[in-house]
Amino acid sequence: MDLKAENAASLNFGAAVASRIMEHPGSQLVVIIEGPAITVFDKKNYLDHQGIVDSWVALVEKGVRVEYCGNSVRGVGLSPADMVGLSKKNPAVVNVGAYPAIAHYESLGFNGVVTTLLEK
């Protein structure tokens, strides 16, 4: 799933979509988070966004693989070391960029899902 996160609401929406996908038996899901809301996952911002981050931790515990777009991380002035790891076993995964990562997973047989939160 390509989650273009403009704000906290889009991250919550993406988590809801991911949760529904994972309700189906046998589902496998990789979520690439990109966009300016990537700053929510900056370790320094954890206490301000604990609810959002913890909802993504719960998804990882259900088997969702989450990667951060490297271009987005660098674009907001962060480094991979700044990003929250979403499980004790797996540190933060910062890929080279959303589009190469999506192409990689599609080559492995994953189908693309793009979420868009429509605001009034």
C-alpha cells in the first residue's frame, strides 16, 4: 500500500484501511509511508503522536510490514536513525524511495493499493 500521508488524519485513515485488509485470512501487506506527515514517526515526536504510532505498532504486530520512504525522510530533514522502529524485533526500515520499493514489491506479486483521504 502506498500511503501518501499529508497529515495525521491521513495516517489514521491509512491505518484503518490496513486493518481492514488484514482482517481477510491470509492477507499480506506492505505499507510504504511517504509525504510530509512522515515527521509523526520521528522519535522526537513520539509523545505528541503516541496514539497514531501505537496504532501502526499494532498493525506490525498483526504482520504488516511498514517502510518509510527515504526521499520523504530526507525531504523533511530527518535521517533513518531519527525514525521510530515499530517493533522490538524490527528497527525502522527506510527504503531508497517509495516508487522503487513499490516496484520491488509488485515484482514479488503484491498488488498496489493507494489510499487517499478525501477531505471536505
